[in-house]
Amino acid sequence: MLNYPRNSHSVNELVIGLHRVSQHDIAHVGGKNASLGEMLSQLSSASIQVPGGFATTVDAYRAHLTQDNLKKRIASRLSGIDVDNISQLSSAGREIRSWIMQLDLPRTLEQAVRDAYAGLGNSDSLPVAVRSSATAEDLPQASFAGQQESYLNIRGIDNVLESIRKVFASLYNDRAIAYRHHQGFAEVDIAISAGVQHMVRSDTGSSGVLFTLDTESGFNDVVFITSSYGLGECIVQGAVNPDEFYVYKPSLTAGQAAILRRNLGEKAIKMVYANAGNLATTQIVDTTAAERGCFSLADEDIRALAEMAITIEKHYGQPMDVEWAKDGESGELFILQARPETVISTRSSQVIERYRLRSKNTVLATGRSIGNRIGAGVCRVVHSVKELGQVQAGDVLVADMTDPDWEPVMKRAAAIVTNRGGRTCHAAIIARELGVPAVVGCGDATAQLTDGSDVTVSCAEGDTGLFLQGSTRLRCRRGLTSRKCRPCRSRSA
């Protein structure tokens, strides 16, 4: 651990140990890193383990942008672009990111990073994770899901320095530019920090995401956990159909049996460390039949994660969205990120919409439902980002999996359907925020569905979402209720 006194921030400090940071330092190191520091210092005694490390500050990012008049060039390039025009957005984002990557970090910043990395361990090839943390992250009404990047299993100082520049550049990913515009954030108010942490060997274990409420109904007496084998990027990207677990908080607190439900996911692939000598730091491999046939978490780990979730929620005083990892070598559970849940929990009183199909046509595909609405339109099967321009307002977007870069298109879709993904992936979070019905983890929807045909997507059947042939008539009833009164929405035992 770096030997800095906690909270002794100096003016224009470029690098700071995470253990010196608290939740009051969002303006200094962004929401993600501020939360990590808060948990390191305040929740370690409550058995919450967070990987140690350091962060570059927003002053480091701004110092990088003072080079070569970069800040003014970025502002000029973004001036007047139509963020809903995929071509304009892609061109501007690509050019800005290249400008940021072309410049070396300022010498003082580079030396500070070198010293901090050396302070993490004795090895000059210590594996670390380099993650983004933006100053506008985790504000109410904005999820910022997948807005910037994470770089895993980074070894050696030169690769760490490059990854930090990539984090800086990720502030201008296409999706991030468009999202900030739609949320009303001024570019001058946005900055970014890079967090550098010890790697957790979840490549040989498991990882996932949990919420301290039910993501669909908003019922806040459950912890909802998703889990799969390997590094966690596969779950958050929507590349796997994960295992799901629901834990009832009152029973857990009372020391009683508390796991309400277990849903076995397909878990077809996992992300692991790349083989030595590869240019890539991680790789995707198929899971074994044995791995696919059993749960990726034991009951004791499910309960332990739920207890951690309750502790974190109590500390922050609000429902939380938490990323976690289990080290396959030590068996320990770690918290990688904790941020406020920003969609369901921000609605203190809601208009509850009850949708119902007047008739049911042929079911073409099924998956996990996101939301409770019904959407209908023309089916648009998209195989790559190059085909996004074909999706018109009111179409039903169908893809193997979505990328957060697709957010400008997702917001104009009548519904979204994916082959892969679970309820805590980026696509699900964004669809939930936009109020767009989505069915994820359908398996082979892109192969089964015909582009250009009329289709209906129903999330009104409980856990199972339906993709139906033709345009189907529906009924909608509305009423007011409070979030506490809403039970878990599942209709299955």
C-alpha cells in the first residue's frame, strides 16, 4: 500500500492512493474511485474487501489536455455536431480519441504513475486493472452504464501508462458523447480519473453484478445477484446468460434460509487471462459442459455477497449497483465497484402500467424480460455497428448483443431483443432507463427472425419475455402505487 496519509490532498495532485480517498472526493477522482476509497477506509472492518491501488486525479487528465491546445480543439470539434447522426458522431469521436492517444502523458504525471505502480508490489510486471471513473458518474437519473472502458490484466509500467491514456480517450467514446448531450451535461463539467488496482483472479473463479433491489419491480427487500465464470466483463457487456439468485433480506438478517430463487444460466463462454506472448491481455474461451451444468456460486457465497450488499446499502443509505469478483485461487470475495442504482430507486411514487396482449400470435423466441411494457414494429436484425443506420424510429432492434455505443439507436427503438445477456448487462440497464421493453438472452433470435417483418415484443408475462410474430393488439391500465408495495414480479416458483 502507498504510504500517504488519508485525505491529505495537495493542490494539483496528479496521483493519489485509493485508501486516502472518500465519497466526498468525486470532484477529485470521479464517482467510481471515490466509492472504492470510501469502502476501503470505512467498510474493511465489516468484511468488505476492495482491491488496493491508486488513482490519477482530474488534474492529471486536465494536464494532459493542456498539451498541444487539445482542450480547445476538442471543444471546436464537438461544436455543432448532431449526436443522433451516427456518421457525424463516429467521425468526431474517432478523431478526438486519436488526438488524446497521440500525446504522451506529461512528464510529471508519468513519473508519479511510475512511482505509484512500483509501490503496489515488488514485481515490474504486476497485473493490474485500469478502470475509468468520470466526475459526472452516478448522478441521479443517469446510469452512465458502460460509458468508459476497463483494461484488465495489464502488466508493466509502459502498458499501464498506455491504458491510462486509453481511459482518458474513452471519455470521448461515441456513446459517452451522445449520452452526455442527451442528459444535459456540459463538456466543460466533465473530467475523468483512472483507477489502477490489483487484479482479482476471478479468471479462475467467478464474478458478476448485484443490485440491492429487484431491478424490474423495484421491490427493495431482495438482493438480486448475477454470476458467471471468469472475469466480469462478459456479464456487464451482455456476452453471457448468467446465473441469477434472489435473496430475501429480512430472512438473511434473521439468520434464516434466505435464497428465494436460483436460475441456471447457460454461461457458454468466459473471459480469462490471455496466454503468455499474446498481444491481448485477456481472451474468451468456451466453458466446459460441467461448468454450464452447475451454478457458478455456492450457497455460502450467495449469502456472503448478499450480506455485503446489505452492509454497502446501509452505509450509503440508498439502493446500490455493485460489481463483485471471487478469486479462484484464494476463494475470497471482493467488491470492484459500488454505485447508486439510478433508475427504479429514483421513482418514489410511480404510475404502474399493466400491459396485456389482447391476443397471442406465434411465439418466435423467448428470453429474460426487461421492464413490463409491450412494443411492436418492424424487425431490424443488426449484425454490426455498420448496419445501425437501417434502424428507424419505431423499429424493433434485434442483435446478438448490444454495445453501449448503440445508445443513440436504442433510444428510438420500439423494443430490443438480444441473443445473449442478462438483467444486469449494459443493454438491460440502458433499456430500463429509456423505458424501452427488451428481451435478453434469447439464444438464436438473429437466426430465427426475419428482417423487415412485423413483430411484437412483450415483457408483460413476468420473468419470460416473448417475441411474437406480427403486430398484436394490446391493453394498458395505469394506476399509482409506492415502490414498497410492489412485490417481486416473477410468476414462477
